[in-house]
Amino acid sequence: MAKSYPPHMLVSFGGFLGNETNQQEEWSCSLRVVSYTSGDFTTGIPSPKDVDREAQANYLNDIAPAIKAFMSRSGSSITTQAKLTYIKCNAIGPDGLYKFKDTTSALYFPAIPGGVIATADYKPFQVSRVVTLRTKAERGLTSRGRIYLPTPSGSVTADGYSSVSGGLVGDSVKVLLDSMAIQDVQNTFRVCVVSAGSAKFNLPGKASVVRRVEVGNVLDTQRRRRESLPEVKISKDINFGIPGATDPD
């Protein structure tokens, strides 16, 4: 069985890390959203349906205020080091690529900073706070997903833990996901964990609704957010403790 994604949309939002004049790194988070018309939500497995260009664009406009509010909310624990500058929403085809190659839905706007003023608790840009998205399944391809929130606020204790409550951040993420659960005449949308399946184990593509979020008190890293920051390296020669000595060939 070839791998194939079920119908869904990819919502991406992000921007830059740093200040307006020195945008040193980029960041982004992505959530997958399924539109369904039927399905038993006691199992967490909706019946995904295709969306058209109009539904894709309308959904983007509907959720944009919630994402902007999430960025600005202090409970999200994102510092002003991170700026939100775009939100995108695009239907995904079975191949995992944009379904509508000629029509992409995106909003670009002046930078919106995180809701916590960065003070002395600066951290490297690659440090992030991981949010785990959990479905009804305890294991398997669609049991969990993750997003990595940028520039987490708060200090780190002497024993390595974040001073910010995971419950506080979890509440803010819950508000966001609840706001993205929109229902209109033709579509009911839910944030899901989506998989293309497994050719090796002959498993079809699948989507499972996110039912809860988990936020811990140990910070994580996103290496891709450490790619552009200029680094000054200082070189020191080794002389083996003997003044003027060099390393023999």
C-alpha cells in the first residue's frame, strides 16, 4: 500500500526572531486541520472530506484573530524576542503537497511580538517550549503530534526546570485549539494529528482529533532556529605547555 495523506489543511504561522532591524532567525509552528461531515468522535477518527479553495480561504480568515491573540497572550509564554508576521492555510493532497498549486491562502501583516516582555531572561533562539498534542489513541501513527513554541519566557531553576507553569501555557493552547474548532453550514473543522500511513506495515493514511495538550516544565530545542545568527569564533593555538613549540607532523 502506497503512503497517502487523508484530506486535510495545513495551518502554519510564524515569523522572525530578533528585532525589526536585525531579523536573525525564523520560526514557525504548524497544525493540521480536518474538515468532516460525519464520524464518531468517541473514537477520535472523523471521516475527512475535501475542501475547496473558498473554504480554505474562509477558514484562514476565521482563525487568524485567534492565532494573533495566542501570540499576544501572556499565558502563551512567548517573549517579545519572537515576532508573528504571517499565517497560512492550505489544503494538502494525498502526496503531502499543496492541493491547489495555483492558489495559496496566506496573510502577511506587521510584526506582532510575543506577549511577555523580554528582560534579563534571554535564551538562545533555538530554545523552545514543546507542546504535545494527544489524541484518543495511546500509540500508533496518529497518537500524538508536537509544536515548538518560540522564545519561552521565565527563568530556568538551578535544577534545570522552567519557572513557568505548563498548566498556564496549556490553558492558552487550549483556547487556541478550541477557537480553531469552527463549524459552518458545510464544514466542521478540528485540529488533528494526521499521518500518510505506512507502506511497510500496510497501514492507510489516517487523521485523529486532538483531544488534549500536554506541556511540561523542561525546555526543548529546535535546531532549525539556529541557522543564520552570525557567530564570532576565537581561535587559540595549542603549544603543549612549551613556549614556541609546534605540533610535530
